Amino acid sequence: MKILIPIYLIAVVFSSVFLFQDSELKESMKRGREIYTDFCVTCHLQKGEGVAYTFPPLARSDYLMNEKRESIKAIKYGLQGEITVNGITYNSAMADLGLEDEEVADVMNYISNSWGNTSDSIVTEKEVASIQK
Amino acid sequence: MLSLYLFVITLNLSCAQDFENKVITPENVPFMAELFIDELQIPWGFAFLPDSSVLITEKSGELIHFSNGKKLIIGNTPEVYQRGQGGLLDVKLHPNYGENGWLYLSYTSEEGDAKGGNTAIMRAKLKDNALVENQLLYKAGPNTTKGQHFGSRITFDREGYLYFSVGDRGARDDNPQDVTRDCGKIYRLMDDGSVPKDNPFVGKDGAKTAIYSYGHRNPQGLITHPGTGEIWDHEHGPRGGDEINIIKKGANFGWPLITYGINYSGTRITEKKEMEGMEQPLHYWVPSIAPSGMAFVTSNKYTDWKGSLLVGSLAFQYLERLVMDGTKVISREKLMEGEGRVRDVREGPDGLIYVAIEGKGIYKLVPKND
């Protein structure tokens, strides 16, 4: 019994942290969805499918999943030059969108957890702020 | 077989336009595309000065003067609200630029109390590589942090009236159909920014009197027809339903009550494509090409191109040539495929066509000798 109580307490603390993170993520994704509809959907399309050779996909995108820092940077400052996504090379430009750090975090959370994408860690405003050009 | 034939005929007759979605890629084109001004990011608009040098707006906020092969950054340009589709947008010279030196710019401005920005029109003169005598002529309101639909193309008609577009700013249910609100409109002003007395909503209670026509979504093409002097626009539809319209005084172009497009999500905005008292487009594109920039060919430099309408495609990254018979689109051609997002197209004082492509620069279409 003595050992069960701490285990129980630890479990409660863990799950509440988990639940808190979960609802935090949901809220962030909700705001991110709005940003997505405003700023991203015209090129990357409704289900993040993009247009092959023109606008890279976000759905099941190896670049988005593996290059988290570069992805945040692209949303924050725009993107120039060649990138390879799911084996296809893209070389057009994405404009600087003028988003605030919190908005970058929100849209990043939305695209990283939609259309078959999943991410283990939530992107925070602080993390976005720390990434420089 | 006969009934199928009749069915096809009836189907054809019932369509508003004959060449829906049919665009061809010609085997031979009467030009070679030569990169004329390189290393531009998003050249949103450009204009030729009397000495044939070029003024270019970069969306990021820089106004560039390209002269004798060199780029100079012009000083004292307006502070731009850099967000989404906003920035430093169009540039247009006064029809009597040679005498008065006025140049007109559209850009997104934070001017005003509310957070965010909206489309502004200003004029200024160019002196010693800087703008002088800057005058704000119009600032649409209210400010919003929405990132889309600033419109912003500028043209002058033959009588010297100034026209410009402002998109719906992402508030389609609030703005385009309400003439007491800005956005989703084409505006007409005197060249000094004052409102012409015979503007259609002058005297109407609460109306924004600079408005000339309404019910627009996001016009990023606005030109004066070289033959008739009419104002033509093209505008982005949602998913499908980009349009070419001839602008009429006080007219309602229907957005969002009628459209040939649907939401990005695939859901319907409205079932209606037409309604009493609302204008029909001269042409519509399904799927959307995302049109930007617009020019008529008036020179004889390119075989049979004279009278054609050129339109840039952002989405499919090509230059479209629409062969016109008056107000009817006869056929459509894809040119410069795969070069990049075509942001603007103009006919230069030399009668040649110049095409601004994002991430590349401005191309000159050098005619091929037959």
C-alpha cells in the first residue's frame, strides 16, 4: 500500500500533465487551422496535398516530419531555394507571411498533427522565438 | 446516335461559355523568353518610365529602379504591413507622367487605430532616387489581421480617372455586398484622390463614395481596354470561378451570392451562378488558374497576337494568352509553362511583352524572326 500511493500520485500527475498538454495542443491546432485557411490553403490545398513539382505537400511530408526547425523557419521567414520533399525537388519561393511567433507555433501544430501527420512534441511560441533567420 | 448528337448540341448551347477549361499548349511560339531583369523575389508590379528604365515593386516593400542594367533601391517609400498576401503591391504612372511626374503605388498599410492592415493608394514623385511629395489618396478600412485579398491593381481610363481594386479581405459575408463598407470593390477617384461628383454612390446614405462597382472577391488584374476604353478586371475565385469582368458604374458583380467556384474544402458557397441585377463574367476559369497581372497586346510584334489578352497564372505557373473576338474568348494558350508563378505582365513602350515571375525576375519576350 505504501508503495501504491506514490505510484498513484505519480500517475495522476503524469496523466494530468498529459491531458493538459493534449488540450493545449487542441487549442493551438484550432487556432492554427484558422491561420492555415487564411495563409496556406491557396497553395498547399485543403488536405495539405500540395501540387506535385510546384507546391510541396504537407500531408505525410518527410521534410515537415524530419526538418522541424527548417519548417518553422520557413513559416516564420519564408523560403527560398531548393528543397526535396518525398523524393520530389521543389524550387519555387514561399513569401514571408508576416505571422507572429504564436501564430507560427499554432499553424505548425496544426499541420504536424493533421492529414495523417503526428508529432510527439508541441511547438511553443518560445521555441519559435528562439529560431533565427 | 442522333439523340446523343442533339444532347451534345443542347449542352453546348446551355453553357455560358464554349471553351470551358480547354487550354492548349502551342507547338510553336512567336518569341524567345529572355531574362531582362534578374534576381527578383516577388515582383508584384512594374512600370516603364519615359527613358525606358523600369520601376519594380517588390512585395517585401522595396521599390526598385532598374536603369542601365543596374538596380537602385528608391528611398522614402511607404511603410508596408507585411502579412500574407500584403506588402508593396502595384505601381502605375499618371497618363501625363511626362508633364506632372506623378506615380501611384498601392500597398498594405497599418494606418488607423485597429490592429492589422488594409489596402492604401498613394502618389508621389521620383527625385534623386527617393520618393518626394508623398500623398496618401485612399486607405481602405477597417484594419484586419487577415492575410488575404488586398486587390491593389491600378489603372487610369481615357478621361484620366484613377481606378483601383481592393479585395474582400477575407470577410466575404460582410464586405463585398455592402457599399457602406470598404473591400470587395473597384474604386474610382480623381487623380488627386478626390471623389468624382458623379460616382455612383455619391449621395447614398452612409456609402463609401469612392466605390465604383461592388461584389468583387479579389481583383489582381485591372486594365483599360486599348480599343474601347472600358475597364476590365480579372479576379480570383475560390476553388474555381476566377473571372474576367467588364467594370460598369454602380454594378454588382455578385460575390459571394453568385459564383462559379466552391470553397477550398469542396463545400458549396452558394448554388447560384446568376441572379437578377448582378453581372455575369465575360469568362470564368474552372479550375482556378489564380490570375495575376493583365495586358492586351496592341503591337504587331508577335504574328497574330494583336488584340489578345495576356494573364499570369500563379497556381499553374504559366502565362495565358486568350484569343479574343470583342468580348468573347475564342481560345486559350499556355505559354512559358513551368517558369514559375507569373505575377504580372505588361506591354512595354517598345511594343514587347514583359513578364514578371516570382523567384526569377522580369522576362522580355523577344519576337522570333520568321
